[in-house]
Amino acid sequence: MPDDPTGPFADLAIVNCTALLGVTADRTTFAPGTTLEITGGRLTRIDPNPAQAPRAREVIDAQGMVAMPGLINTHCHAAMTFLRGAAEDVAVARWFNDYIWPMEVNVGERDVYLGTLVAIAEMIECGVTTFADHYFFMDQAAQAVADTGIRANLGSAFFSSQGPVGLAESVAFAERWQGKVDGRITTSIAPHAPYTVTDDDLRGAADAARRLGVKVHLHASEDLAQAKASVSSRGLTPIQVLHETGVLDAGTIIAHGNGIFDSDIPLLAATRDRVGVTHGPKGYFKFALGPLTPIASLRAAGVPVGYCTDGAASNNTLDILESMRITALSQKQVRDDATWFKSAMALEMAGPESAAVLGMRGQIGELTVGAKADVILVDVDGFHCQPLHDLAAALVYSIQPTDVRTTIVDGRVLMRDRQLLTINREALLDEFRQRAREITDRTHGRSIQDYTN
Ligand SMILES: [Zn+2]
């Protein structure tokens, strides 16, 4: 309740929720009976002990629900929803060379719009309010973000095999869309990886990122075999390549870092205020990659690590709740320690740590006054959650994506009680399924790139 009962109305109020108001590596703070007020796209009031009903144009009663910060997918290729399930049970080199890169020859601009819309629909449904995307025809992805109301960091991916135009287009895209659609779009420069992009182009990407005040978003040290191949072919780890080309210094989103060596950690620690690593374990397990991203060492060095799904072609879903759960389970397993990676740490990685990977700590990933109003309401009344002896554990180990009832981005309700408000499900799926059949045709015998590390 505003102190002045005749004061201005909030745009939106959420009442009776149990709000996740704070999280650290070993502690969560939940406040039952909380009222959240949102005005102008930001959280303007958080009251755990409201004396009276709020003054707001719209009020959502969230009895039985947890209000938590919207989830963040720190690395994906949204439009790859078209290839979901199209390349299963193969190793990573065959996955690229025999399936994905030949199929991507068929992907056109309209496809990227459609595929990204499907990805956004799925992400809104499972509580993702911000995603970092790395793909081609990115004006189409930006249009999908504009049309649906979600928040995104977008990067136009390139290979040096495209010639100078690849980097130039990536830079032009970042310049064109940075801060657009009410600030919901931020951008990155997006070289594919150190093994498909030359050092000169990496230097150019770093220079442009510095000039524009954005990050470089790329794949690096994805797995141990690839990192070892870099050492044997040029005497440098991929992280050392990023250091020498100025990419780390400019600020970097690194996917996926499974091949980060202990000797790389000091380089990453030196740039930890602007470098983060994104972790999507489901795909690593599917590709039988090991070891996993050294989360413990990175965290100990102060380097933020966030969750991702990568593309649906490898991960099958864009469900960050699933990435969080698999991470929590696998981290306990690899450390042989059931007391490590508590539910609080899992939620900290989902919130402020994932925000930090994108350079957005304090703006998203937390419910604090002044932060962007990206909020999800999660129903914890289901049998699979009850009784609630440990609410943090319920969020990490029990809830299903369908328990996300309402998704709010920038103060706007994009899904209300499981109904998508900005996407026409039937029309979208009709066109998407038709194009999916055509995109997976490989009879042309061509490919967009060759995977040789
Ligand atoms: Zn990726």
C-alpha cells in the first residue's frame, strides 16, 4: 500500500505470493504474503507485510505461488527448434557434419523468425524471461523478440570462412539493435568459435565489442578433446587464444567451457567482472562429453557461471529448470559430495549469477526494487511439491515447467495462467511443422561449414 492513499496507481500488483527475495550460495530468503508492485517496467515496491490492498490498475492474486525472478537462458540458438530431434544418438562431429550443418543450408530468414517464435513460446511457458541467442538472420530473431515481449541478448553468428562480411555483419547487427524495443534487446558480437574464426577476426570482434560496450559471445573450450586439439595444433588453449586476441579483456560470454584447464582459471579470474561461462549439462551428457565445466574452480575464482540450454537440436528442450536440476545433480556426483551445490546455490546460479554472465547483474535475476520487472509465478501446490518442508529444494528438484503459471517481462504479462498472450499457438505450429519437414532435407549434399576442431 502506498503511504499516500491518494498516490498514483501501480501498473500491476502481485498479492499473496511467497517471494524469493534473496539468495546466496547457502541461503534463500522467502517472504510469504508479499505484495509486489510494478510500474514502468520495474519493480517499484516489495512489501512482505502489506497492511492494505495495493492501488494498481491490475492485480494478480498469487495465493499458493512462489514469485521468483524470471529465468535466464545464457546461451542458445533459438531458431534451432526446427532441428529438435533431427540428429539423435550421434557423436558431436557427425552431429555437425552429417546433420546440422547440411540441414542449416535450408534455413532462410522467415525460418529464423518462425523457429525463434517457437523457442520464445516454449521459454515463456517454462519461465524464461531473458535469453542470449547466437544464430544467423538475426534481424528476424530481433523481430520475434519485439513481437512477443520477451527480453534477449542477440548476437549475429559468423565463421571466418564467410570472408570479411561475417564480422562486419555481426558488428552492424549489434550496433543496429543495441538497446532497442524499449531496451529489451541488448546485443553481442558473435564469432562462432576460435576453431572456426581466425585470430584477426577475434581481434576485430573484441575491438568492436569494446567500442559498442557489448560482449563477445562465442563457443570456446567446449570440451576437452577440442581444447587439447587447440594445444597440439597451435600451442595455446582456447582460453589463451581469447586472452591473446583481447576477447577476454573486452568481456565475454563463453559457451561451454567443459575443456577449461586449471591453468586457464587465472586468465578468467583477471576478467571476472566482464567474463562469464554458460553451462548446459543435458547436451554434454547426450554427447557423452566429459569432464563437465569446472564450476567449483570458476566459482572459487569469482567467475560467474550461468545456465543455458544451447539449441533444441542438441538439448531437445529450452527448459532452464531442467538445466538447473541436471547441474545440481551432476555437481554433487562429480564432487562426490552430497553437501555441495545446495539448492540455494542452484537458485543463485539461476538468478544473479546467470544475470552476471550477461553483464546484467542487478537488472534481472533478482526481485529488488529498481530491478526490471521480470517475474514468474510458480505453483507449488501440486502433489509433487507437497508438503513444503524445503521450498528451495522444491524449486530445484520437484517443480515441472508446467508449474510456471504466469510469466511477466518488463512489467507486461506474457503468459497468464498458462495462456500465452502474445503468440498464436495454432497458426505458428502449422507453418513451423511444414517448414521443419523441408529444412531437414539433406539431399542437396551441401553444408554451411566443416567441423574439424
Ligand atoms: Zn551453442
